Amino acid sequence: MIKVRNLVKAFGTRVVLRNISFDIAPGEFITLLGVNGAGKTTLMSMVATLSKPTAGTIFIGDMDTREHAAYIRRYIGLVSHKTLLYDDLSGEQNLRFYARMYDVQNPSERIEKVLREVGLWGRQKDPVRTYSRGMQQRLAIARAILHNPPILLLDEPDTGLDQGATSMLGELLAAVGTAERTVLMTTHNLERGLSLGQRVLMLSDGKIAVDAPRDEVSVAELSRFYRQ
Amino acid sequence: MSAGTARSAQRDTLGLVLTVISGLMMITGLYLALVFAPPAMNLQTAVERFTQRVLYFHVGAAWVGFFAFFITFAAGIGYLWRRSFFWDNLANASVEIGLTFMTMVLVTGSIWAKPTWNTWWTWSPRLTISAIGWLMYIGYLMLRSAIDNPARRARFAAVYGIVAFISVPINFMAIRWWRDIHPAVVASSSSEGTGGFDMSPNMTMTLMFCIAAFTVFYGTLLYHRMRLGKTQHEVETLKQEVLYR
Amino acid sequence: MPQNLSSSISSDSVIAHRPPQFSYLRKVGAIAGKDIAAELRTKEMMSAMFVFSLLVIFIFNFAFDLRTDNANTLAPGVLWVAIAFAGMLGLGRSFITERDRGSLEGLLLAPVDRSAIYFGKFLGNVLFISVVEVVILPLFIVFFNQPLDIIVPLSGVVVLGTIGFAGVGTLFSAMVIHTRARDVLLPIMLFPVVVPVLLSAVRLTAGILDKLPFEDVQNWLGLLVAFDLIFLAVSYMMFEYVVEE
């Protein structure tokens, strides 16, 4: 589903990713780990076609993200550590706007369905600024799955959430990552990362330090990278 | 890149040659402008005749100023197309030099305007466009200094350099439709402005030489400034390599 | 809590989307529409712009001692300074609202050409400034004791001026959100570039107030239209470079 080949990304003189290659199969749930500044968000934004590789290629399906970015965007949903929502609009207005941006058919039905699934139906008329952090994050997920993308990118979806909201989010994410959906998630929570992801990628010094199924790695082993 | 690094560590023969040539040309230009060129015959007072000589530098500086901004415009297109440090370095260096010359244009213009027009400043089209150009490229440098990410800085600067330069002729046309009291010196056919004067062949020769001297001087400054920019860039790269190794 | 999310992933149609007829225009409208919906909820920006433009008119009144006998000389300038400063407030906010929650990223993720984002934001900005103008113009006529029938030609000039101003302003607004000191940078970058808009708009307004024949001001109208077209095209081409990472 996602093929990354010899990927290099540099910001000016600073090289963030050095020659990275990996494959993600359809339906896989991947957890991407690494210290702050390891390049997780950079990698995510390149997969999401928001930023262009300095060298190397990313294929979504069989399409090069550089050449078919506008087309590929239809197939990708992103939950970032920011909500990507408009605080002054209601939850429904936010989704209605994004439904038009993604040419979603029967937007009203789809919006109701998605809102029910994230447990926000009933609050849809309230401005987003009145939502709690956890509710905003759930709406952000609703936004990301609104157009039913086969690829879901979750960039630290648990940032700034309290204990209760985080466990709710965990259930939601487990439900979102179905067999038909390929998920790439970054997190700082090693335990959650290991419990949700089927496979773990660890970025360190701009390279992939670990690429293993979750059964073959332990929290202790992974936390070693954070202490360096 | 590595060949360039090696070369810049060596002695800079080209830079030396350029510096010497432009130094000689500037001294010759000074001699021509202050001693060789005859005084303008149709000007009334001695002060007017004397300040008229500022023209040789004023026109040269104005030419270099706008030419430098044109180079920034072209380098902006080059950067957006090739995305290489070279074009960004060129654009930045050219703005800095262009601004220096533009400042000189405004100052020499005022010096000339006081005895001739009896005012330091007047909102004539050429003065106004020079002042607006000056402000625009001050804005360019402020924009650059307000962005930390080098790639974004180069990209935004390229965009602004392009938009700003395209606005210059439109700006000039708009301002020109006001009454123009600026003498059209070089294209003397429509010399309806006050303070105009006839150019003798020796004066024309001096003016042309000064324009040439300023252009070579611009090239020399550009060369040195870009070399400095490249060194800064290399230091930055080495720092990053050490820090993020 | 969320139970059966998989049910929302219909296996037959992975992506439900409408055939892309008028899709581009619908998205431009959607972007402008959500800006308007957000503004209608708070009305923060519009009221600030409106009060600010009124204050500009008052301050000019105090500063220049406006009277009926000199009103026609000063009024066009006062009107356009008021519009320009109020517009600057709106333009400055335009992309800041997209930045707070990263929604600019959300726009960039959408399957639509970058230019739709530019035109959507541009349209929203033009509408915001226009609403302020709709309130300001009658007040302008009242304060400067003008005949009511000038409102029709004046509205035309105001629309053309606003398009030129917001066209470049929207592009620069998208740039300054990535800079430090973004609030001060926008006017510094924008005003020198839009001088032709202000000049021609002021001249056209003066022409209308003085009841000049159309031939006397048609140059200015041509210049204003040309500026609008050129800078909309340039901004359209440059916007992609501004929003890419």
C-alpha cells in the first residue's frame, strides 16, 4: 500500500531523514516511534503529500506522491497533533466544510454516521471551542475518516489528552484500524503503540533502527532509544 | 560542492583581479566626473554647475540599483525552478548591493535637488519610485530575517522578489502620470523637466564610463558577497553535521 | 462510545465522491463560505475593521481640519487610507485563523489544486472588506457632504481597488504567518507593492467627486484593471510555492 524508497529529507542544511526504505502492506497497522526531532512528523507529512522528499520516492498504491499528489490526497486521512479544525465553527459545520472539500456524497448522512461513531452526535451544533480536548480529538478523527480513506495517518493522536480521554481514544483507534484500512501511527506512549500496532518502526538518527512485528520487541528494548 | 569548497579555501585570484579592475575604474570615473568633464554650460549658478557633477554617480547608482533588483527577480525564478542554494545566494547578495546603491541614489539626488530645484525632496516619479523600491527591498530583507527555516526563507524571498519587481514598472507608470519635473537626462528627447542641461560629447563619454564602472563595481561586490554567503552556508552545513551526527 | 466503526467503511466503494463537475468552484466557495460562517459567529474581525476605518476618518478630520471647502481635495485620500488600513487588519487575520489549529494543513490535505485555496481565501477577504465598505461609503458621503448619486460609480472603483489590494494581500498573508513579527511585516511588504492601486483608486475617486469627464480618468481605470489582472495572475502562480513545505 505504501512503499518508501531511499527517502531523504533535508531542511536547508539539516538532514532529517537519511535514506529510508520500507513497505507497508494493505491493512497493516504500523506504529512509528522515535525521540522528538527524529523525523516522524516529517515522514508523515511526506506520506500525506504535504511536503516533498529531498530525494527518494514514496509510492501510494503504485503512484508516486510527487506526480499524483492531488489525486492521492483523496485516499489519505490525517490526524495530526493539531486538530485541523475551526474553533469558531460547530462540529457539524467543520465536517460539512471538509465533506465539500473531499466531494463526499450525501454529506448529511455521512456526517451523522461519523459523528455517531466518534460519540459526538448531540453536540454537533456546538462550536468546537466549547469541546473538551478529548472531544476535539475525536472530532479530528471524524474529520480524518469522513471521506473513508483507505490510508489513515495518525501523528501523535494522544497529545495533550488526560487518562480517560486517552483510553477512549485507544478504543476508537483500535476500531478505526480495520482490515481494510492501512494505518501509520506515531506516538510517545510505547505501551499503547505496541498494543495497537502490528508492527513497529523506530526512527533514530534519520534512519530506521528497528523494524519488527510487535511480538518481537519489548517496551524495555524500545525505551533504550529514548535514553540515548 | 566539494570542488567549490576546496577552491574557496585557496587564494581568490578572480576576486583580486575584479577588485583591482573596479578600483581602477572607479578612480578613473572620479577623475572624469570631477576634472575631465566640462561644466554644464546652460546652468546659471556655480553651485548648480558643480552639483551637476553628482549626476555621473547618481545615474550609475540608479542603473545598478534597478539592475540589482532585476537580478534578484531573475534569481527568484531560478530558485523556484532549480531549488539550489546558488540562486538564493545570488538573490540575497543582489538585494543587499542594490539597496546600498539605491540609498546612494536617494542621497545624491537630494544633494543635487537642493540647489537645482530648491528642495531636498520632491515627489517626482523617479524619486518616488526609487523611494518605493528602496522600501520594498528593505521589506525583502526584513522578510528574510524573520524566517528561520532556510528552505522556506529562500522560497518566500524568491516569491517576494518576483512580485515586488513586477510591481516596479506598474508603480512607475502610475507615478509618472503625475507631473514630472525630473530631467530626462539620457533620453533627452523629452526633456521637459526643470534643471535639464545639454550633454556635450565629453560629458556623455564620462557618464557612460561611470555607468560601466559602477556595473563592474556591482559585479565585484556581488562576487565577494556571494562568496561570503557560500562560506556562511558551508559553516552552517558543517555545524549541522557536527550537531546532528 | 464508538462501537462499530468498521461499518462506516463500505467495502464496495472505498471513496465516495461526487463526479468532479464544478468541483473546483464548489471548493473555492466552501473555503470562502466557512470563513464567513466563522466570522458571523464571532463578528470580531468585522467590527474591528469597521471601527478602525471610522477612527481613521475621524483622525484625518482632526489632523487636517476638514471643512466643506477642502473636502473634495482630501476626501479621496481619507477614504482610501481608511479602506487600506481596515483591509490590512482583515488580511492579517486571514491566514492566522488557519494556523491556530493547523487547519491550513487540513486545506492542503484536501484533493484540490492549491489555487482553489488561494481563490477561496481571496474571495473571503474581498467579501469581508466589501462589507466594511458598504457601511463606510454612506458614512463617507455624510461626513464629506457628497451627493448620493456618486455611490454607484464609487462602488465600482471601490470593488476594483479592493480586488487589487486583496489579491496581493492574500498571497502575502499566507507568507507572513510563517514569520516572526508577522503583524508588522504584512503592511511593510504589502503597501509598496499596492501603491498603484491606491494611487489610481484615489485619482478615480477624486474624478468622481469633481465630476470630471470619463476621458480624464480612464487612464487610471485602465491601470487599476491591469493591476488587478496582472497581480491576480502572479499571485495565483506564486501561491503554490508559498504553501508547499
